[in-house]
Amino acid sequence: MLAFVLRRLFQAALVMLVVAFVAFSLFNYVGDPINMMLGQDATPEQKVELREALGLDKPDYVQFAAFVGNAVKGDFGLSLRQARPVSTLIKERLPATLELAFCAAIIALVGGVVMGVYTALNRNGIFSQFLLTISLVGVSLPTFLIGILLILIFAVTLQVLPSYGRGDPTQIGWWSTGFLTTSGLRALVLPSITLSLGTMTLIMRLVRSEMMEVLRTDYIKFARARGLTNQAVNYGHALKNTLVPVMTITGLQLGSIIAFAIVTETVFQWPGMGFLFIQSVQFADIPVMAAYLVLISAVFVTINLIVDLLYYVVDPRLRIEQTSTGH
């Protein structure tokens, strides 16, 4: 087990180094940060002085080592647009993104698994066919269009939910939450559904296909022959084995919810990291772009590591394989 964990940690560290190099390259190949900070009217002496102060006159490998060291400490420099520490900007926007991603992940995971199991056990039912048809819509329509349609129906036509913003969040230390106010909870509904719909339909179809495959296996037939009830067979045996191969795709999809919250946050003017990234792209704010790239990659690497460890815990074949290899 320890060797397995160490190997996965080493692989994760290599991936993060590659991502850090790509993020570092933004500073060298996406415009000159000195010109962006001082403007075109700055004198050569001012440019040289600022370049030395920022350490940009040193060799690339020295700059890269300093960038990695600062990134580990959470220091990504100053925003070129707002002249504030990038870590402060991210700290202000992080709670909004995590709350939105958490709600979307819960909706996608619970809704996808429940509907996937239902459509697998009632494959010829009218409601199952209706859910499968709706899932095609969720997969086919782009996120921004789904968000606009929900705004049109629930905010403009019915006027029951807000169309933008985060409501009135409550400040708890440096963390802000919308879970403690009515306006904050109402503001979460539409963006959470919009962000979760694509992932939920994918999980639903994946669970359905895997469960239908498991229900045709010999050990399920043997379990029925032993006289077990349908509930025990379907949920105690079939569902448990269905979720093992689903875990990898589900984990990566939950990571993509955070990564691709950009579109949803832009449509609903949600004050999260995705909206901050869009603004940084418009103004070529390279430190913010680099920090966002590193953080999102860290999220994916962490989720992938957790999924690998869960695989090891849930699937006994991996433990047997590891034991055989060790001996």
C-alpha cells in the first residue's frame, strides 16, 4: 500500500512540475510583463530597474525554480490589472467557486446514480425512455445555452429565481458563504443546475450501461438462484460492482466541474475564480492566468490521486496484484 501511494505521489509531482513549466512559459511567450506594468511610455532605465527588482534578468532556470518555490507557498506575484497579490484575489473568489462546484457535484452525483440505476432496472419503462431522451438534450446542448434558457424560464418569465450574482453572502472570517441566507441559496439554484446537467447525464448513462452489463453476469444469476431478493441482488451486489468502474470517470468529471465553471460563472456573473480568469484573459493578466492554471491542475491531480486510492480500497484485485508483485 505504501509503495502504491508513493508511486502515485511521485507521478502527481511530475505532472504538477510540467504544469508549472507551462504556466511559467506564459510570462515569456504571452507578452512582456514589464511593458504591461509600466506601459509603453516608460523609460529604458525604469524597465531595467523593474526587471531587476522582479528577478526577470536572471537565467530562465533560476526564474523557474523561484516560480515553483513561490507557487508552493501560494505566492503567484501581483495582478497586472489590479496591482494586488494574486493569492488575495483567489482567496476572495475561491469560496464562491467551491460552493457552486459542491452543489453542482452533489446534484450530478446523486441525480446521475439514481437515474442511472432506475433506467437500468426499468429499461423499457416510459419514464426511463423519457429520462434517456432528456439526457440527450443535456449532453448535446452547450452549457451557456442551458444557462440562458434557465434564466429565460425561471428568472424572466416566471420571475421566481435571480438571474445573476451571488445574493447576500455571510462573511465568516475570510470565508464567505451563501448557504446561510435565503438570497444566497436562491442564487445558487440556477447556476448549480446549469453546471451539473452535463455531468449528471454522463454519469446517468455510464451507470446505466455498467449496471445492465453487471446484471447479465453469472454471479448475479447465481445470487438469484440462491433465493436472494431483487433488492439485495440489485443494490447489494449489482450496484456495488457497477460503481467500481464508474469511479474514475466520475472523479474526473467532478474535477471538470471546477475547471469548466468558467462558462457558468460568466453567464450568471458569478463572482468566482472562473469569472476572474475570464477577466484576466481579456486584460492579459498573466499572473492570474498562471495561478488559475496551476490551481485547476492541482485539483485534477488531487482528485485523480484520491480515485486511485479508492480503487485500491474498493477493488480487492488490485490488493492481490500488489501482494503477488511484492512476493
